[in-house]
Amino acid sequence: LTVTELVSQTLDQIEADQKVLNDFITINRTDALSKAKEIDEKGIDPDNIWAGIPIAVKDNIITKGLKTTAASKMLGNFTPIYDATVVERLQAHDVIIIGKTNMDEFAMGGSTETSFFGDTHNPWDHTKVPGGSSGGSATTVSAGNSIAALGSDTGGSIRQPASYTGIVGVKPTYGRISRYGLIAFGSSLDQIGPMTRSVEDNAALLNIIAGLDERDLTSSDKEVPDFASKIGKDIKGMKIGLPKEYLGEGIDEAVKAVIQEAVQVLTDLGAVVEEISLPRSNYGVAAYYIIGSSEASSNLQRFDGIRYGYRADDVKSLEDVYVKTRSEGFGDEVKRRIMLGTYSLSAGSYDAYFKKAAQVRTLIINDFNQVFENYDLIIGPTAPTPAYAIGAEVDDPTTMYMNDILTIPVNLAGLPAMSLPAGFVDGMPVGLQIIAKPFDEETMYQAGAAFE
Ligand code: GLN
């Protein structure tokens, strides 16, 4: 099989499924095929397992010369003039960027229903959401059309869609991957991460995109280990905490049963799984929506109708340019976050909201630190329920926000975590979440691989 054949078959499948799944915003046919031809001509380096492999990239990760919209009308026709660091690193390994995936607008949402480009459909049941915000990336991998995809995770946007579509999704430690070229949402929370069918592929993909980047001062100079180095090693004696809050109220009974089975698998392999507590985790959602929205309100100031993307016509003054452009260019969910964030940061509310949320964040970090003094990993469900029907929750922001109750604390604490397929409820996949210590992705992958 030549790379050209592989890429052209992949494109045909993606285009055929696009009509039903709507998992792409842009399919990169012409460029992908010419890149494939180039690789065929130059020959594949046998040491580079990624050469010629088609990978899908979430549409908030910028790609030079390839439309990047963040699923917003605001950037509906935006073509970047440089590549994100992760994209440069993929290209250095001769990966083929097969297309840009659908998502919630500016990654704000958990169902891929806030996209300006329409809903994505879950490949397991087309009437259900794929989760979000990285719903398109999850869908193309789950449908078997892309070997891997990149997503971004601010409060669960890689792990939750991975859970809803039955794939492996990893949010690495904050700082593990450069955010240069990721359209910013909540800068202290955002991380790019790999979405794949297998744990091993996931570790391998993380290896080629991780590491220090001088263009992102929050990227870490910690050495990048071989993330697969512990895969296949015995987990006997490994100490794993199961937070009682993660199997408490609001979590679907059938989901709990799937997680109990996963606990049994780990116990049978010799791991020691014990109940622990993360007492402040229930305040995570409240703190996150203040902090995330505050950062978003600041990050989204740049979309002013002057420098990037959409500009309203028929404007009479500079004020008009701003107001009309932003009123017409942003969707409702994005506006809701900007209002919430601006309010929380305003002089009269800062102490009561932003400052309090920042204090709660510290308490949540302390909870994790305490548990990690005695445990190697923490496990639990990724999401309270399996995927739900398209349209069922989109008009009810508070219910939507609660769907991320189990993933958000991890972003607030900057920890690495993965979701991997653990079972099914009524024919829909359910994910197990594995949370590790900062920069200990290897142990997370080791435990994850025990399920394969
Ligand atoms: N669903 C969460 C939100 O809407 C998380 C989004 C994300 O991780 N990008 O903020």
C-alpha cells in the first residue's frame, strides 16, 4: 500500500461519512494528496512510524494555509499564516493532516452542538451527540476513518467525547505540550492532547508533540520520556484511589456498574484499589465557569472586526464595528461566557467571584496533592452518563455544565488524565478516567494498557 493509496482511501471514506456524521469543517483533500505523493517519492524512513499516517486536527489548532475557524462565524473564512507548534511537529514526522474537525464554537460546550457549522453525530447512534468540544476529532477516530486526531481539553473536551464515542483520549499535564497556535479559551486550563483507538498509539502520538517550546512560556522544560515505557509492565501493588464523590449522587447507576467492573479488572491484576475522598471536587464546576469564562472574556477581546476574521458591514463608527461584529460573529454560548467572565473580573465583583474561584482552585489542588501522597493514580468515570440525544440539553446550560463535573477538577489542578473505553450502557460506550500525578503520564498509560 502506498501512502497515496492510503490517503486517498481515507479521504473517500471521510467524505462519504461526512454527509451523515458532519465531523469535519474542512477536508484537506488537495494538500493531503500532494503531501502523500511527496512522501511516496522520497520513501518512508523505517524508524518513523508516523510517516504517511493521516491525522485529523481540531479546528481551533491553527494550520498555515488551511482554513481554521474554531467553529465560529467569527473565523468562518480565516486562513492562518503560520502553523501551531504541534502541527509543525506532526509535519516534521511526515504525518498527513487529513482535515480540520468540527467542535463547539471556540471549544465552549460539551456536545459539538454550539458549532456554527452544524451538529456532529455520534457514530454509535446518529441521533446522539458525540460529546465535545472535540466531538469531530472523537467521531472520526471512533468511526475508524482517522487513525488519530488532536483535540483540546479545557474542562474535559478530549476525555468526555472520548468516553461518549468509545476511544482513548488524553489530556496531558499542563505544560507538557505547547499551546502556541491553539486558539486560546482558558489559558491556565487549555491543553492539546491525542485521541486514538489504542492506548499505545496514544502514547506514541504524545511523544511526537510534547516538549518545551520557547514560543509558549508555560510549556515545561521537563524531559520528555518514552510515554510507552511502562506499557505491559505488571501493575501488581499499584495503589489506586477511587474518590467516593465520583460514584456519588448524579452519576448514572449503569455507569457506576461499568466502573465497578473496571475496578475488578485492576484488582484481579494485583492493583490495590481503595476508596478515597476529594472533598472539594464538587465545587470544581462553579470555580471553573468563573475562571474559564474570565480568561475567555480576555482572550476573545482580539476578535474585534479589525484584525481577524469576520467584520459586520453597514457600520457607521468604530464602536459600531466592535458591537455589530461581535454581536453577529459570536454564538449564544460564547456570548454567555464573555458576559459571565467580564462580570466576574469587574471591579465590583472581582473579590466575590474571581478571587473566590481562584481560592477554591487552590483547595482542589490541595485535595489531589494529599491523595497523591499515598496513591499512584486516581480512577473514576469520565462522565456522569453516556451520550444523550442531540437537542436534549443544549438549551439548558446548567445541566450541560454539570456533565463536566468529573473532568474539570483535573484541569484546575493541571494534572494528566485519560479516558478509555470501559464498557457499554444501552449500546453506548462508557469511559473510565485515569488521573495521574503531574508529569507522570507513563503510569497512566501503564494502567490504561492493562485494559487492552
Ligand atoms: N464543556 C466544558 C466547557 O464548555 C469544557 C470545554 C473544553 O474542555 N474545551 O467549558
